Amino acid sequence: MPRTPLSSTPGLAGFTLAMASLLALTAAGCGTGADAGVAGDASFVLKVTDPGNAGPLAVGKRDGTFDKALAPLGARVEWVESTPGFSSNLKLFNTGRLDVSGGAYSPVVGALSKDVGVRIIAVADPVGKDRNGILASPASGIRSVPDLVGKRIAVNPAGKGEYITLKALAQAGIPADRVERVPLQQADATSAFATGKVDAWASFNEPYQEAKAKGAVEIATEESIGSVDNTIVAFRTAVLEERPDVAAKYLETLQELTKQQRTDPAAFENVFEKAGPRALSGARLDRALALGAEAAVPRYPTPQDAEDLDSVAGLFFQHRVTLREITSADVFYDLPGKLAQHKASGK
């Protein structure tokens, strides 16, 4: 079996509509209380992943930016505690306890293959692709991707970790079934890797950096393997169908905050806590500031984005990670088109 459990561990035309046209529609839809209920009457609650201590969402939470933007639409934000990684939060989406989250192509493809109702509305060009990849324990003897043969590697199933692993193996010409993929979400993988229950770990973001800082051996990165598993904004499909105006205003607000982050990245770090376990300092803070200055502003998907997503989905289908073929047409949601229909209907 390519993946085994760890027994000891529990249509694109609409996407190219001009941004100006979309913003005009959004503004027209939220200009008065007559169109969307009494201004400030937050009868619609948008459930968003809690942002932690850094980034545009953290600043927006602290300053009430999203609530101010959504109030004319009769909506507000509720911040939801979640676990690291989009794929580990599918149950929250499936039960309606989470409406929107950042992530990547791979876990959304995985979610749709399991009939979780989520769709991608925006894509951000990748930055910091050297912050995600494959790590090996020093004692494993693994120093390159070919050394993974016969070894156990932790991957978050049908998510970025599994994509990185399959992509790295394909690049090295190694059949995927020669490496044992152990399906673990980030929290469980952290422990399994630290205690030697797996030899390697396909990880991302802060857990990756933490393990690397503690001496793990980096054998591949998203940069080195040519990953196209780009950053995204995904919504629960039911919300997009019911309130595309809220989704569009959320995205517009996120875009503006991201532009501010690029201009003043220091204002987007250590947002709530300047000291303590969540606060960054030294080299970690320097890395975060450099990434913040390069933060990519989310945008509506392009034909190139569709090609990249189809590549990710195709790799999953080829290796039976997904048992039905998913395409970009299944994953991308035409929010500008839906918003125009919403406005025309007078809702």
C-alpha cells in the first residue's frame, strides 16, 4: 500500500472580468441599507479561520476591518479556531462551522473528491516556496529524494504534503509505491517525526521551519521540485451561492490589507502579542518580514492558474489519491459572474 496508517498514532471566461467592474458591482450592492437590510444589522455571520498573531487577517481582526466592510451588507465575521492545514479542517467546512480559509490547490482538490462543498475564488502567486518541502531526521540516513526508497514519510493526505511527496518522487523518477506514505495531519506528524516513528516528513509553513531549525535535514523544497500548488482563498460553496456579495467584499478587504502588508510588513507581525510563544523575534521575525514584503495579493484565477491546478489534480488522480478526476472547472468558482446575477436579481 502506498499509504498506510501509523498504528501507534491515533469554464474561465467569467474569471477574466475586469476588477473594476466587480468592485463597481460590489459597491453598488452595499451602498445602502435598502439593498441589504439595515446597515450594521449583522444577520449573516461569515465564519473565518482565526488568524493567530500575524498577517492580514490578524490585523483585520484586531482593527475590526472585516466587520466594518461587511456591516453595510448586514454581515459580520466570526473567528473560528482551527488546526494547521486546510485538509485538517474539512469537517468544519462540511458541518458549516467554517466558511472561508486560505490554503492551496491540493487540499481543495482532495476535499471535492470527498464531496466537501468548497470552491476556490481567488489565487495568489506563490512566495516563500523554500519554506515548504521534505525533511528527514538526521538519524534516518536520508540525504536526497532517492534515499526515501523503503522509508516512511508523513504526509497530510490529499493535501500539500502528499502533493509535495508525489511531485518530488516523480521528478526523481521513483515509483510512488517504493516509498511508504503515512497519512498524518500536521499536529500528529510533528510528534511522529520528533519521536522517530517516521523517517521523513512533507511539511509546510511554520511547522516546517520549526523542525528545520531543530536540525531536520532538508532534502527538497517546493521551489526545487517545481511545485505549482499555489496559495488560494476558498469558500464553502453554500455561502457563495447565498451571499456572493459578502464573499466579494471579504476578498476586496483581504486584497487591501495584503497591499498594506507589502508596504509595511512590520505592522503585520506580532499583531496581538509582542512576547511569548506566538511572538516572533530574531531570524524568525526577519524571515517573516521578508515574506510579508513580498506577499502576493489574491486575484481571480487565470487560464494559467487553471493549467496549474489541473496539473495538481492530475497527479492525485494518477496515483489514486483521488478516486475520481477533478478539474479546474470543478474547483474554481466564477464569483464575478455570480455577483452580477445576484445584483441583477435585486437581492
